Amino acid sequence: MSENRSKKAVIGELLAWFGVALATAVILVALSEKLLPSSF
Amino acid sequence: MRYVRFFGKLLISVGCGVLMFVAWTLWGTGIYTSQQQNQLQAQFAHDPPVVIEAGEVKVPDSFQPEPGHPAFKLRIPRIDFDQIVVEGVGIDDLHKGPGHYPSCRPGFDHPLCTEFDEMWPGENGRVIVSGHRTTYGAPFYNLDKLKPGDKVITETKWGEFTYEVTQTDIVQPDSLAIAIQNDTAEIVLTTCNPRFSAAQRLIVYAKLVA
């Protein structure tokens, strides 16, 4: 299926998934700051 | 099939996010702390000396560093430790380095402060320093390696004071025993225990010897 897709579409999808990964990391960092004790 | 493919990509992305989080926690935070320590070293070098009266060490009440500002320098030769201790044990303070447990005053609120008088190195009382074990430069990563007799040296703006480790202890996280003051001139170092866990607290006691 991907053979028919343009380069632009593939790069767009990769960027979108990278955004998901980044958002996951940011959420985990924010949660860890709240949940872990300050001297962890 | 389309949904399975989407779900697979989602899992891979979230997995990458978890790896990024681990990388930031273990290494990225250390880079941040290292930069902060460089600034604190420069700031500490420029801070004016604190004049105290001869005889028993009593730091003037006017010496009240702001949260996150340099309090004194701590050296522990046994574990090759040499960092600036900042004032306060709040999250932001400990991101910069080990923190000196303050008395409750503007800028320091419960439970991250004590109602007892704030104790400084050299004084007759308990100086409490808390630090990260595994993140933000992991200043107290090797605190468990300290043995009785090891030296803990504090360089302050009113002199240098050497302590000697007397004992180590492991307590529950909610134990407040170390915050209780006494007349013994000592320094208490605390961190999470075991490494990569917050289940307990490791406490190292050291008595003033010089």
C-alpha cells in the first residue's frame, strides 16, 4: 500500500508518530516530577 | 488489518517515547545539573565571606540564602564527590544539586522545611543535606559506600569544617526522626534507597571533628 504513497505523505506520517513519541516522553517526565520523591 | 497496523505503529511510537523519557531521566537531567553546578560554583566564588564572632560557631541570622542559591560546598573524598549544596530541598532546588534543609521562612513551606532553627556547618546542631540518588547528576549515587571514619568536608563562607562518618541507617520515607535537632555538631546526608527506588531513605551521620 505504501508504495503508492508520496514521499511527502510518508514523511508526514513519520513526523506525526514522532510527535506521539515526544508527547509520551513529555507526559512521563511531567508525571515523574509529580509522583517521584524529590530525592529519587 | 488497517487497525492492527495503526495500533502497532502507536505502540512503537509510545515505546520510543518511553525510551526518550528514560534517556532524559538518566542522562539529560545530569547535563542540566552539571550546567547548574557550573553556575553555582561561579556564584559561590563571588559570594562575600560571612563574618562570625570568635569562639563557638554561630552563623548570623542575616545569612539566609534564597531557594536554590549556593549554601556551602560539600566534599566527600571517599566517593569523589565535590558539589555546591543549594538552599532548600524542593524539586527545583534538588535539580541543581544537593539541598540544605531550611527552616520555615518566606520561600520555604511545609513539609520541605523545619520549625527548628536552621543549622549551618560548624554550629552545634544537625545540618541536613538531601540529594538525588539516581537522577539529576545522581550526587548521592554512592552514598552507601561511606564507612565510619570517612571524611565529609564542608567549605563555607565562614570557614571549613570537617566531619567524620559515624554511622549509616536505612529508614522509612515518612520517618521524620532526622529533622529533630540536638546539640551535637553533626551533618546528616539523606537520599533515596535502594538505587532506582524510593521505598526507603538512606541516612549517613557524620560528626564534626575539625
